[in-house]
Amino acid sequence: MRLDKFLKTARIIKRRPIAKKVADNKKIKINGKIAKSAANIKVGDILEVEYFNRYMKIEVLEVPKGNVKKEDASELIKVLETKKIETNELAFLEEDELNEEL
């Protein structure tokens, strides 16, 4: 499954276009390497995501074949670390998208 689709399916990022923009701005790593939005995700991968003012380190436990129910999304990942970060990197999001996410 593509990285951007996985982030949306696992409900880490609400919308796929936003996940793509975050990846295109080099804010997502897979196993320590900067990843593009089309990168394939597999079980055991460690994702590092910088999104708005937070950093998340996540282990992929399961890659679904399609969409999953909201209540089942948490079974796809294991959160290893989260922290708030100081950043002013919201500039890559357009104003309308930023308002939707907030």
C-alpha cells in the first residue's frame, strides 16, 4: 500500500492529499530514510512523521487490503513515540487546507 494511502487509512493524517504534501515536503521517513508519498509500506516498517507541531514514531503492524473501519484503524499501528515540536512549517499547506485540518 502507498504511504499516503496508509496514513489516511490508519487515520494518522485525515486526508490523502495532505499526507502527500507532508511526504513531498520530506517530513516522513520510513526506516530512517526520507520517503515519497508513493513508497510502499510493509509490516515492520518504522514511520517517522512530522505533521504540524507533532512528531510521531510508528511501527506498522498490519497493512490492510482496502479501507478499514474507524474503530479498527488503531490495530494497524503501534505508536512508539510522540512529542510536540516547535515549527513554523505550515507554509506548504494552502490556507483552505490548513483551516480544514485545524
